[in-house]
Amino acid sequence: RDEKGILLEKPGDMFVRVARNIASAEKKYGKTEEEIKGIEKQFFDIMTDLDFLPNSPTLMNAGKELQQLAACFVLPVGDSMNDIFEALKETALIQKSGGGVGYSFSNIRPRNDVVLSTKGVSSGPISFMTVFNAATDTIKQGGTRRGANMGILRVDHPDILDFITSKDNNEKLTNFNISVGVTETFMRAVENDDEYEIINPRTKEVVDKYRAKEVFAKIVEHAWKNGDPGIIFLDRLNKDNPTPNLGQIESTNPCG
């Protein structure tokens, strides 16, 4: 659409634009103009025959100024206000162009923990998730499609019980799916009906112990109730981490 909202492109025009843009990448690999035209036609044909369709950002952005073709992102969220709101800014830019974002909020200190710089107390990760959720609400009103978020919290975070129940009210965190990041230690404790340690991410100190089977039962209960939370097996995920030199995998994108 143009600035006045008038439709400028029909579906066939969109497929031409996308096919031409995707095929143009072959110039970097020594293809001739004739070969590129052939690839463009092949890509156009499989889209119009509905044998294959690329993701929404490709359909929306290919051949345009933005040229943002990826749909799936993961952003780090640190424990400082600067880190948290830097992630929020990057989220806004990604979702403006049709991307979805995953985060681990496990590094944020728990609710009521001390904030040394102000001598106050932390509001905890769930409160910041509501800020991200509100931003997605605002962005989707003017963007090309609704944004999506995946929020993950480790099972040994002090706020895990509140996280598990955070979507009981279906009017809250409406732009999030959530998953509990479980560990091998936790799953063994479930099997053996043992307690497991709860760790403050700020101090790395053990602050409590929960009975694993009770926590697991709560996860199952609420997943049955409304579909959230899911589970992500962090240790199993990192066993096959293809880039361990870059650090541990803490989260997935929403599709993951």
C-alpha cells in the first residue's frame, strides 16, 4: 500500500517481486543473467503452484528497502535496566518487520531481591515480561503482522512457581508462549521424588529447595489447563549445541 493506503500490489505482483529478489542473490555465485531469469521463473512457479511458500517476512520485505527476510530471532536479556530495555528496543525493530523473538528471562534477579544501585527491590522477570508484551501490543497495531514472543525461565529460578501460573489469566501475556527450562538434575529429582536447589541468578547462591515432583505436577496441570507452559530440555539442547564457543543455548525462537 502507498502512504494513502491504496493497494499497489496484487498477489501475482508480490510473487514476481519475491522471485526476482531471491534469484538475484545468484549473481554472487557467478550465474549469468539468463540463468538467473530461469531461477526466478522456477521460484515463481513453485510459489504460484503453492508447492512452496517462503515465510511471511520474505513475502512482505523481499525486494523492498528493509530487505529483512528472517522470521525467527533470539535476543539475550541481561539483569540490568540497560540490558533489559536494549532487548526491548531490538524487539520493537524486529517485530516491526514481521519477526518473532525468543528470550530467556532467567538472568533477571527474582522478585523482591535487592537492587544495589537504588537500595530498592526488584520486580522480577515476570513484571518485565508484561512490558515486552505491551510493546508487542503497540507494535502490532502499526506493523505488518502480529508479533510473537517466546519466554523461558529456568526451573531453578526463584520465581518459577509464579512463572508457571503466569498465564492462568488469559488476558495477560497474550503475546507470549512460555516454557520452563528444565535440567537433567531436575528431571532426576522428579524420578526420585527428591528436592532440587533454587538458585538466585544474581548471587549464584542456593536460596531454597523445592520438591521436584510437585513442581513438575504444577507444570503439567497448567499446560493441560491452557496450553502453557511448555518444557524445554536445556541440557539436552546444549548437548548438540553447534556453536558452544559462543555460549550456552538458553532459549528458542517462538517456532522452536
